[in-house]
Amino acid sequence: MMQNIWKNERLFNVLVPVISAVLGMLAGAIIMVLGNYDPVVGFEALFNGMFGSPKAIGETIRAASPLILSGLAVGFAFKTGLFNIGVEGQLLVGWLASVWVGYAFDLPGVLHVIVSILAAAIAGGFWGMIPGYLKAKFKVHEVIVTIMLNYVALYVTADLIKRYLYAGNEKSYRIKETASLSSSFLSEITEGSRLHWGIAVAIIAAIIMWFILEKTAMGYELKSVGYNQHASMYAGMNVSKNVVLSMTISGAFAGIAGAMEGLGTFQNMTVLSSFTGTGFDGIAVALLGANNAFGIILSSLLFGGLNTAAPQMNFDANVPSELIKIIISLIIFFVASGYIIRVIAERFSKEGK
Amino acid sequence: MQDYVIEMNNIRKEFPGIVANDNITLQVKKGEIHALLGENGAGKSTLMNVLFGLYQPEKGEIKVKGKQVKITDPNVANRLGIGMVHQHFMLVHNFTVTENIILGSEPTKGGKINIEGAAQKVAELSQRYGLSVDPHAKIEDISVGMQQRVEILKTLYRGAEILIFDEPTAVLTPQEIHELIQIMHKLVDEGKSIILITHKLKEIMEVCDRCTVIRKGVGIGTVNVAETNPDQLAALMVGREVHFKVEKKEATPKDVVLEIDQLVVHDARDIPSVNGLNLQVKAGEILGIAGVDGNGQTELIEGITGLRKVKSGSIKINGKDITNLPARKITETGIGHIPQDRHKHGLVLDYSIGANMVLQTYYQKPFSNSGILNYNRIYEKAKALIAEYDVRTPSEYTPARALSGGNQQKAIIAREVDRSPDILIAAQPTRGLDVGAIEFIHSRLIEERDKGKAVLLISFELEEVMNVSDRIAVIYEGRIVAIVNPKETTEQELGLLMAGGKREREGVK
């Protein structure tokens, strides 16, 4: 019978995000009605914008790529008991590193891409390692350090672009063709979207996260430290080392998320005056995806699609694109209140007997 | 039939796939202390939760003072005069005693909470039942025994006539247990009735009038305590004969395995907790450490196993110095450690029971090949251990959290003993377990001894130390103050030594 409960538990873990997404959409429809918009037209436009045409699908996948990686960064840290709120900052330093290597190095095609992505991973990993080290050594809470390092990253990257990479008009130099992830092939089959090879990188990264956590001794140790530090110490694991390692790996995922923007979508980096939001969306993505690699891919596709379809909904149905932000927020709200869904579902299943 | 305050007749409570209570009848007379006896997982808590309104029974009736009632939630139970003293106290630590007691039903006077009035009432109740609780003391400043009295006061304040005590002695020192027993007698004298949930036979013999036994969810019957004995109760509870006296051959100690010399270990506040301790444990013997909690036992174990830095002194295993080595190195040298707190140190509760079986060996072959785990081998191993040590679990994939305390402990013992360490450190290995599990664990420790391993047993239960050990070392204020032969000593002598008394047969001073 315990086996049954365990199975139900897993089912619940899948059901809560799905139900939350549906409830979020429903609530969005109600808000449309309250705002005197036609929800049927609105949602039709929204779905068209998400996957109504090859181009829409391409844009949805493109928008999902960095989200997947920042979601993986949050999810990886979370599975090992850490809150990485610094994905945004790690993403920015990764973005800059990828653009820098993409611009300054002369390497043959595929190799240049790989080196640029690795540079992003190292930069992001280093940026994640700092809070990890401070936590392990001085017990400083990682949430505070990562939040502050986001600002440091924002201004340091802006300053570095202006000093060394400035091409004018608040932009850095463009990366060389050899370092680019963009693909005329992918663009053509999606009828002119900006889809690039970043999605392949993101999926490989998701597989790596799953493999590390579920298949390796390192993952066993990382998760063990996340679940129960005392028992891990008792078992002879080095808790400090694992905290640093986990934050570094998490930061590396975030750094690669930055490379998606630098090598894929934009081919350069803008002098940013505010955050991109992709790093913070990673928290939402990981939450909806239950910190599971596959779940994070699915939730990224949903959020990526919603974001890219927002202008279409505005254009076709005249619904303000801010509504998408409300829907996303509501989905997160429902996931976070998964407990309520659980109680309601249990009530139903009892009465069904 | 009017003389019963509580009647629970033919109660049946099902959970999906399991019958937790089947046809249990519990009848409590006014003014008696009634024991509810059963092994862990026998269904005692379920039955009490039915009485307290947390669960609804599928079948059966409940009568309070002869009137049939339907207890739909704890508030109804409270109104009927049923109060529960939980095993895990439900107190707000930075509130005062009075604030905790009135929490949820604060008396008001002109819109303000009438703390003074409440404190006075609490003081009166405390006086009347001999609880000597200070209504204005903060919870975090008072002892565990006092906190329990606050829980008792809480139920009395709400007008409880029937008090349910859920394993009340599990967290108490012997002195506090003694005082609690007096309090229970006082409560009964004042006309209250008590249901005592326990699996400690000694307590039942000492305080209870009657005893209802449950085994595997089924009511076995009710006996008058005066007409029974511990052996009979144990047999009723477990369903077979239980050996209290541990059967064991004479020990044949050989070479010294663990040698501790002038050890100093500081506690979390950086105060020397182990203070110049010397100790030797030989192969083929069980050395028991007797002592009152807080005399350096925890720090001694943590020092040996590498969980806490040693300030000075040395620890050797088979002549090899392991002082201040990393925990993993020490484990690999040949120490097995059954930790005091199995939830905090012994298990990763969110991992499956199988994954827990390799907590110290996951990185070694055959479980790991160049860093890639071979889960097939891990679960094979776990399956074999589960079978060998009779760990009751639906499967090796079940999370450790879902197992009962006794089975969690069996799993830890399986893991530690299977690594075949030269020395096995067992800290409170039977805490909170029922007689069946205790018997199993004791016989396993003795088996290890007979295989020629050294065993270091640390326990706060004198009976356990005296029954299982071949030699007893008494620890007091971080030092071993005496080593005695369990056959030549008495509980009184040990008690005196544990309290810091000198061992003086001649009676000098």
C-alpha cells in the first residue's frame, strides 16, 4: 500500500503543474472578460502566436532555449538544497564572455562555437562559485550574495563593454560568423524565425543535468548534502566542497543561458540598464517544471511561447500584452499553492469512492 | 455500564490498502490510569487519533460518560473533556507558559488579552496538581520535563477530564519520569482519568491499573495490571515469548582495538565536554558506557568518528592514529557507527531505503565505476540486506521516510554491520523501539562481539547497559570515572557513580 501512495505522490507531482497551467489560463480568460475583451479571440490569437505557424513555433523554441538553461541552473541548485537567485547575474557574465570570445578569437567554425560556450560556462560558473564559497567558508546565505552579485554583474558587464568592446549605439561588437549559433537552415524551415542551434545546446544541458543528478556518484553526493547535511557529514562527505560545486555547476548552466543570447539571438551584447528577466524567469520555469530536467524543458516552451505570442495577441485581439505577465504570474501562484490543489484533489478522490 | 468515562467499542479504521484498527475495544473507568500497549505501528496512535477526532472510524461507536458521541474534530474532543499530551510538544518557544496555554482561546478584557487573569488560573491549576510551573517563564528557558507539564496544564486549562499521554517518558530523565508518575497519581486522585500510550512494560507495571493490548491493529484484550507480569504483557504485545534477559556466552576479549588517550573534545559552545578521557575497547567484548545524558557521550562519539574536531589527546584503532582524520578516512579504517539520532545522522530520509544502504560506500566498486553509479548493483545489495536483517519495507525503492522507526534502525544496523567494521559504535541503538526490535538489535550486537569485533555501546538506559555489556565504563563530566563488571554491580551503585559519587566500599568520608 505504501507503494500506491508513492505512485500517487509522483502522479500528483505531474498533475499539480499541469492543473496550475490550465487554471492560470482560465483565470486569464476571466480577466479578459472583465476587461471587456473577447477571450475566444484573445486565446485564438495567443495560440496562433505560440504555434500557429512555422515561424511562431520557431520563435517559441528560440525564446525557450535560454529559459531552459536558466531553469536548469535554478533547478540544479534547488535539488541540492541551495537557492540560486543569481542566475540573472551569472547569465550576464556568461553572455559577455561568449560575445568576447566570439568576437576576439579566430577559430574554425564548430570549435569557435564550443570555445565560446565554454567561456560562458566558465564565467557563469565562476560567478556562481563566489556565493558557494562564501556560504561554505563563512556561512553567508547564498540568497543575499547572489542577489547582490546580480547588480555587480549588471554594471560590470556594462562597463566592460564600454571600455573594451564598444561598437557604439549602446552595443558591443558583433561576434564572428564562426562563433554564431544561428542557422539559415533552421531559419528557413521555420519560415524566417530567428531559431538557432541554441535549443540543441539547451537539450544537451538538460540531459547533462539529469545524468549528473541521477546517474553519478557526484550527483548522489550533491543531492544527499541537499537533503540532509548531517547525514552526509556522518557518511564522510565533504559538505563545503559540495556546496561550492553545486553553485558552480548551477552558475555554468546560467552562463550558457547567456551564450544563447550572445551567440544565438542577438550576436552581440547590449549595454543593459536593467535586468533581462530571463534569470528570474528561470525560477518560475524550475518551479513549474518541478526542478526536473524534462519538466523544465516543457515549462520553458510554455513560458517562451507565451512571451513571444504576447505581441500577436495584442495585434490580433487588441488584448494588452501585459495580460501574459498576469497569466504567467497566476500559473506560478497556482503551482506555489499546489497544496490547495492537492487537498481539493484528495477530497474529490475520497468522494469518488 | 455507567462507570466507564470512555468507551470505544469495536473500532475499525482503514487506510487505503491497510486496516490500522480492527475491532478494537477500549473501555476506561473513571479515575484509573489505563495503559494502551502495543508495538510500534500496532495502531495505538491511530486509535487515539480516532478518539481525538483527527480520524473518523469506519465502524464502531464511541461513548463518553455513557453517551454516544461523534467526534468530528479535536475541538469536539476538547469540549467533551478529552485532552492530549503529545509526544512532540506543540509549544511556541519564545512565548511564556501562560501565553502558550491560552493560545487559541485567549481570554479578553475590554479588547485586551487578560494575561494576568489567565496566569492566575494557570498558577492555581499548577498548585492544585503539584506541577510547580512558573506561569511567566519562557518555554525556551525551562527543561523538557517542565515543557511537558505545560502541555499537561494546557489540557487541564481547557477543562480536560480524560488525559491521553502519548509516550510521555520517551524524552524524560529518570528523575523527571519519577516526578511525572507522581503527577499522574495526583491527577487521578483529583478525579481525572488517564490513558497512557506506551510500549515500556516497566512503566505499566508501576503506574497503571489496567492495560489494553493491541497487536498489528487488532485488539488482543484488557488485563488488570495487578494480576499480570511483564513477561505476560510482552508475550501479549508481540505474540510470542520474549527474552528480557539477553542470552550470551562469556566474552573472550582479545587485543585492544580502540584506544583513547587523554582525549579532550569541546562542545558547540567551545566548553570542554570530553575532558581527559581514557578508554580501551578490546576485540570480542562489548563495552557499555553508562552515564547521565550530557556528560560528554555525544562529543566522545563525534570525536571518535571525526564529526567534531578533537582538541587534544589521541584515538587509535588497531594501533593506527585516527585523531582528527576526515570522517571518511576514519570510516574506511574500520569504524561502524549506529548514530544516536537516526533521522538527523543515520539516514537521508528522502532517499530510497536502497540508496541509504550505500551511504558510505556509494563511491566504491561495484556501486560506482569511474563515478557512474550502478543502481542495479546498489539495489541488489539493498535487497539482500533487507532480507537478511528483516527490514519490513514494501520494497528497496521505498523512501526511508516511509518506514517505521524500528525498521529504519534495522536498516542502519544492516548497513553498519555489513561493512564488517573492527569496531562498532552503537549510540542509543534501541531508543524508541519496541521489545521485539530491541531483542533483535541486542542479539546482533552480541553476534558481532562473538565474531571477534569490538563493540562500544552508549546508552542512557541502565538496564540495557547492564544486560548487554561485558564491561561497563561510567562517564561523568567528560571522564571515565569507573569501570565495573556488570555481574558484580547494581543499579544503585551505577546510579551513584553516574551522579559523580566515589566508589567507596569502605565508606570513607
